[in-house]
Amino acid sequence: GRTGDEALPKALPITRNNEIGQLIHGFNHLLHQLAQRQQRLYEKSERFDEAQTISLTGSWALTMPGPQLESSNEMYRLLGLEPQSRPLLLQDLNEAVHPDDKAMVERAFQETLANRVPYNVVHRILTATGQLKWLRSRVVPEFDAAGNLIRTIGTAQDISEQKRVADALEQARRQMDSIIRNIPAMVFLKRA
């Protein structure tokens, strides 16, 4: 597997014990520290990717003027795409939104921009493979001092399973209410 330090130059040999040798030693020391930091960053990135996979949460960022997103691997998977298989565009996110939810999502985004506040919306998507998923999407806009939108950062969490369970519980509750309403009242009388 990757270690995160493939791009670092190799340490230089110290052939003299003079100022040049001391400079090379200092360079090699800095190079070693950089390699350690790069390795820690790589490990944190791996843990972050694993956490997103476990929680079914993808993330993305769009720096204006766009349209290409910086997207996590899990964001690709949520959309039914192979991670990093191609550049992910804002258009891809918009096209994935279920047709019946497009107006709601667009309205939420426009309100976010107008009011300069984050949004939190539950909506459906159709993945590239045709699968229907429910997502909880959160978007945070960032503005410059002049009030211009400079960046949006978003997350999307697959809540399809929670939605299915909630719908099943609601259906069971309605069935129970119907049964109780239709039981003759005399069944509940108790003789003393």
C-alpha cells in the first residue's frame, strides 16, 4: 500500500565534515521531519476516508467559479460512481437529485445564499446505477468581505435505511390505530 512519502526526495549522503556537511545534515533532518509529517497526514486522511465510509457520509467543496468539486471517495460511492473515476461537477450533484425534490433543494440553496446561512435538507437522489437513496445534505456557504460567494462546502449522508425503518414504524402505527378504532367497545368492558 501507499505510505504517503513516495514524492519526497531521498536523503543526501554526507561526505564531508565541514559547513557543507552540516548543511546537508540539516537538510536531511528537515527531510526526515517532512516525511514523518506527510506520513501522519496520510494516516489521518486514511482514517477520515474510513470514517466517511462507515458513516455513509460523503463530502465535497466547490471553490468559485467552479464547476469542479473536490470530493471524497464516499461522495462518489453515494452517487453510484467509482471513486475518483472522473472529475465530479456541481452539475452531477444537481442531476442526481430526484425530479420531485429538485425544486425543494434549489429553493433551500437559494435561501442559503440569500440569508448566508447553512442548509440541512432531506431529499432523494437517483444514483448513476438507478438506485433510489435518501440523503441528508448539509451545505455551508463562505463569503468574502465584499459579500461574494467564494466557496460552498457540503456533506451528504445516506439515510435510506433510517428512512425505511421510520416509514415501516409509521405504517405499523397506522395499522395499530386502525385496529384499535375498529375493535368493538364492548371488548374493553371488564366485569367487576
